[in-house]
Amino acid sequence: MLRLRPLPHITRTADNIEGSVWGKANGPVITLEADAPGYVYQHELEHVKQWYMTLAFHGFLYKFSKRYRLWSEVRAYKQSIAHGRTLQSATLGVMWAGYGFDLSSETARGLLATLPCGP
């Protein structure tokens, strides 16, 4: 489905997205599993916004800058929280080993509570 708001992007569904629990964003394309909670779309939409904001350098920055990746994921998890995900669940998400952050729960929770979510 092509959506033009808030930014042009394509949303599609798939089964068993590799390397993901419920969703994934690649540039302006969001792929969601059919049973994904609604907040997953908002999380991935934040990554689409970041892709536009960085003039399509989001993937490069995400891969090569741990600091950018942390900033990116904290913003996305904050969107998840704003749309129904619990703080505890989002904290565990930020702590996921696949991101390579090696954060304590206190640090992850603190980032979710303090970093601004707006542009």
C-alpha cells in the first residue's frame, strides 16, 4: 500500500521477516508481519522519517555509527511507547543484543525517558 502521509512510503506485509521480530524498514519501504502490533508500524515509520531526514544516508549511518544507531532506535522505541508499547518492553527492545549496544536496563530506560522524540 502506498501512503503519502506523513511522508511517502510503501507498507507491505510478509511472513517471517529475517532478522526481525515484527517489522523492518528499508528506506521508504516498511515490511510488517501480519500479526504485528500497531506500535510496530509507528516504530518503523520513524525509521522512514530518519531515512528522509538524512537524505537517504540513514542505512549507511545506521550500519557504521553505533552512536547514530542508538539515537535512531531510541527515537523509534519512543514512538512505539507513544502508540501503546510498554516502557518495560521498549527497554528490552533497546537492550536487544542484535543492536550491539550492551546497555544496562537502567541506561536503556533512562534514554527512553530523557531523549526528546521530536525532530
